[in-house]
Amino acid sequence: MKYYFALYLTLLVVFITNAQERKLPIIDVHLHAYDSIWGPTRECFPEPCEKIPNRVKSGDQILPETIKMMDKYNIVRALVSDVEIEDVIRWGKADPRFMIAPMSIDPIPKYLNPIEDSIHLFRAIGEVSSQYKGYSPGHPDMYRTYRLAAKYDLPIFIHIAGLGGGPNFPILKGNPMEMSEVLKEIPELRVCIVHGGFPFGDETIALMYNYPTVYLDLSVINWIIPREIFHRYLKKLIDAGLAKRLMFGSDQMIWPEAIEIAIEAIDTAEFLTEDQKRDIFYNNAARFLRLTDDQIKKDHE
């Protein structure tokens, strides 16, 4: 009898250990299919940097190093975009976990006509980053992109935030409330505001309270700003009752190690419950991207 009891305990310990070692699936809704390096070796806001990833040494390392991080953390699906459609398609062929999307910085992107010929390839539109060109999300020139997304029932990922590129970046064009007029006219539009709308917390919350089709990804702010500031901002969103509409994204760009730091930033948020972490890492994105029950089951096998 003692033998069987000891065997039972041993098997139980093995089962628990194996379960702990099996990483639960993650969806990263914000990657880029870049093929060249640019910018500083290290980047952060503000200096001095805390824990910032190293830049890859050459452009051809971005894809394999990104895949390596996906393998390490069981990222089962990742939405990847770039302005060069050919690069996005190449990434999609390189690994079946990549879901591809066209990116644009121009308010009227050149891809709008040809995209309809290849619409079946895409799971979303964006990142749309016209803020870098000085356009607010409510500018009339942006509506062609919005209507295209609504026509094909594709979610749109849009850069609306106070973080950008240098002293000429139009910060005020990143106020999330600029989307309210768009959503009045196209209420069925599924929108993900990237970078969590940071630092426009109150405006972001107000928009999400009024428009249930609006979600957020937490990309960049989970590794490029001080961890304490990120946790404070995330807690504000959680306390506002938005835990079911926050998604994990890394925005790795030329720093694939950012994926690791971004995951750690969520894991170390002590105010999050395990259910809330699962929602952020997987469940909310699965709902937003409308994964099927079979796809979700496969992701967890």
C-alpha cells in the first residue's frame, strides 16, 4: 500500500511539474516585418534607460530572432505588418504563426486599390501611422482606410499616442478622442489603439466606455518607458474595468528582445490576477481577431 501511495505522489509531482513547464499560449498583436536596421542601438523614454533590449546587428537577423523569441515564450499567433507588402507576405510564408496586415504612414495609402485583390491574405489593416505625417485620426483623408476595413470586417490597428519620433512629432494629433467622430459615422469599425493610447489615459478610457468595439494593445509602453510608469498606467486601465479589452503586443521592430521584456512587464504586474493576465496574453486578442473554437483549441494543445 505504501508503495502505491509513494508512486501516486511521484506521478502527481511529475504531472504538476510538467504542467508548470508548459507555457500557456500568447498572441502578440503588434510585430513588424522589417528587413533593415536603423536608429539608435538602444532606445527609451526618458533616459537613462532601464531594461532595454539590444538592437540586432543586421536586418536579416530580425525574422529569425523574432521567431526564436516566439518559440521561447509560446507565442502561437502574431500579427505582423509593414509598409512593404512583399516583406509581410514573406514573413507569413516563413512561419504559419504569422498573421499578416498592411501598414501605412500615408493618410491615403498606395495599397488601398491592390489590397482588395489580396484581401483574403490579411487579418487586419494597420498599423496605420498617419500621425507621423501630421494627420489626426479624424482627418477626412483617413476615411478611405476606415471604410475599407469596415467593408471587409477587418479590425484596424491605429497609432494614436503621445509617443513618436523626435521633436517634430505631432503629440496632440495622438489624442484617442479624435476617433470618436469616426466611430459615430462607422460604429461597426473594430479599432485597436496601439501603445495603449499612452499617456492619454482619461481620454482613452472615455472613448472605450462609449465605444465597445475599441480595444488597446500595450505595445512599446511595456518596454520603452520606466516599468513603474507602465504599471501605474496599466493599473489605471484595469481599475477602470477594461481588463477584457487590453491585448499584449510587443512592437519589436529591430529589437526582438523587446518581446521578452514586454512579457515580463505583464507578468510582474502584481495587481493583475492570473485570469487578467490570461485575458491580456491571449483571450482578448482571440476574441478581437475572431478566432474559431477550433483555432483556440489548437493553440492550447
